[in-house]
Amino acid sequence: MLLKISVISAYVLMIVVIGILRGKKTTTFNEFFLGGGNVGPWMTAFTYGAAYFSAVVFIGFAGKVGWQFGYSGLWIAAGNSLLGVLAVWWLLGARIKKMSQEYQVATMAEFFEKRYRSKFLKIFSSASIFVFFIPYSAAVFIGLSYLFKLNFNTEYWQALVFMGLFTAVYMILGGYNSMSAIDVLFSALMIFGSGVVIFGVLGKAGGLAAATAKLAAIEPQLTAAVGPPGIWPLFCLVFLTSVAPFAMPQLVQKFYAVKDKKAIRLGMWISTAFAVFFLSVAYFSGSLTRLFLTPENAPAAFAGGKPVFDSLVPEMLIRVIPGSLSVFILLLILSASMSTLAALVLISSSALAKDLYAGFINPKISDRSLTRMMRFLSAFFIVLSVIFAYFRPATIVSILAISWGAIGSVFLGPFVWGLLSPRVNKLGAVSSSVLGLGVCMTLYFTGSPTPEAGTIGMLVSLAVNPLASMLGKRS
């Protein structure tokens, strides 16, 4: 326990010091939000990956998907790596950077306003970011708090408050400068921690062949190409988590901040390799939870004989990772989550400060005042997210799915078509955004599974923009 406390304390101190040092150099909005728009390929690649993957993947998704789908959960790892990372960088990276320079925009809402000449779409998209990023951020806090609760025998709320305060200090001081500077280290810890996990899990299971045989003995379909829930639920999970990144504001921001096209090409391969390794370990490890956990040996991971999905992976890791190495698992999950939280906080605070306040209420606000407002709103967003996380209204997967589904439904149609086609117009963009979100929310509130609601909403968003644009004037 003393080793864990010492290492985590050193880790927290290091990040706070970096935040303070970077904060002294962060005096303008551009530096706070985009790191000056001159971030290199390694920092951009690892910042993208660390913002994409967090405790949500390792604890929430790996636990629920692994338990229900078995090995077929690896299709999500493949989709995320090849679509959510490689394809996004290859198809959109350079276009996004070029667009941000041509339109002189720093946010996606600003792009919508200038590309489609629509103030409504700017307001609608900004409000959507702030509203739906709160549950996303809360899901990350929930995952982290579960892990800290198990490792340090703390109350859930104590772990939650600690993580909230830590994130606030880290973000408010230095913004994107702090985040990009530390993400290379975060990613190195994630890679090393993932290595510890895969060797620990396979070692306890007796190797890959033995693990596969044991899993097949429990349920043969757990080792099949499509797990027990079936192909449609699996498709929805793959689509939701792999296609939404084409228009997720916290990921698109990385291309605004990257240095140039050359950095994008190099960063693409770095980020993809990182994603393949990290995600494969996460989903494969999650698929083996059935080998180690039962209601008898892990009562905290079950309720009424049924698995508590968010507790499965933390409980398994305690059993398979040697005590001397468990601190690296803490660092893995913490590192995987801090950049995600930082990205969400930045984008959400900018939606209110830059897009709404500076865009409509006080366009003449000084750069210094805008940066100060960003810091204040960052703290406000963190407080709201922590409060949401305290009540834990659903599983991590359900919370994240509705957040990603809603944001994807609002942004996919207008953003992707706006980059790729000159034919889409204001009518198409507004229709796709509003109808996409409307369908997503209607399905969600009428009882559809959250991945299904998000997937259908995103498909509607993508389909409606070019179709509705035929009825309007070309932008």
C-alpha cells in the first residue's frame, strides 16, 4: 500500500508541477486551447490516442463487452484502430487542418457558422457539446473511482472528489499545453501497463490455448467470430465507437493544433500502432473475466448473481496482477483517463466561452478575459461531471453510448459532408443535425439499447445532409 501511495503521490506532484510551469507560458486563448497550433506528430498522436481511450474502455467496455461477447469484442478494437484512428487521420486529418486555417476557426461550432452561414447550428452544436459531454466525463470519473476505491479501500465518493480536484488543478493551470506535454509520458505508461496486464492475465489463465479452451467450455460462442448477443448489437458497438471519431470535437481539435501535413502523416502511423496494442489488450483481457470471477469468489462484482459490469475488470486485475506490479495498472488507467478528461473539459468550456459568450454575447471580449473564462468554466464543467458521476445513473457503457451517440448524431452529417463536399448546404446541415439527435433521443427514451439508439441517430445524420441539401441553396 505504501508503494502505491508513494508512486501515485509522485505522479500527481509531477503533473501539477508541469501544469504550473506550462501555465506560466499559457497566456492567450490560442495557447490554452490549441497549444499555439504548432504541436508535433508524436505529441499529437499520443494526445489523440489518450483522448480517445480511457478508463471507459478498460473498465466499462472491456468488462461488459468481454463478459457478453467474449473474443468477438476484438472486432471493436479492430474497428476503433482502423476506422476511428487510421481512417480519420488518413481521410480527414489534413483537410481539418487546412479548413481551420482557411476559415480561421478554432472550434467545430465556428466552422459550422462559417461553412453553412448558420448561427443556429453554431448555437445548437455548442449547447449539445456542453450537455452531452457531462455524462461522458462522468463515465470516465466513475471508472477511475471504481479502481481507486478497490486499490486504496476508500469510499467511492472520496475517490471521486480526489479525481475531480486533481483534474481541475491539472487543466485549469495549463490547458492544452499541459495536456500535450504530458501525453507522451501518459502513453508510455499506458503501453507498459498494457504489457503488464496481458502477461498477467495470460499467465494466470495458463496461456492463450488454455484460456481459449476454458472460455469455450463455459460457452462455445464466446470464442466464435460473433458472440452470444448476436451480430446487430456487435455492429452497433463497432459503428458507434469507430465512426463517431470522424466528428467528435475533442478528437478533431487535435488536427487544429497539429503543426502541418507532414506531422499528420507520421502521427497517423504512431497513433494507429498505439491503438492496436492498447485496445487489443483491453478487449482481450475483458473477454477472460469469466475465467477468474464468480459470485462466490468475487461477491463485489456481482449483484443477485448477475455481473456488475463496471466492477469486473478491476476485480479481475486485483486477482491476476502481482501486488508489486499493480501500481502500474493504476498508472495505466489514470494515464488513459487524464487526457480524455482534459480534452472533454477544454472542448466543453470552449463551447460556452468561445462559441456562445464570445460569439453572441460579448464579441469584443479581450483574449485575456476569454482565457480566464475558459479556466473558470473548466472548473464548473468538472464539478457538474463529478456530481453526475456520484449518482451513477447507469453502467459506464450505457452512459458513454448515449453521449457518443448524441454527439455523433449532431456532428457527423454536418462536419464530414461539410469537409468532403461543396454541394451540401445550410438546410442539409441543420436538418441532419437536428433529425439525427431527435432520432437518437427518441429511440433512447423509448427503451432502445443506447448503442443502437446512437448508431441509428448517426446513420440518420450522415444520410440526411446530402438528401436535404438537394432542396436548399448551395452554400
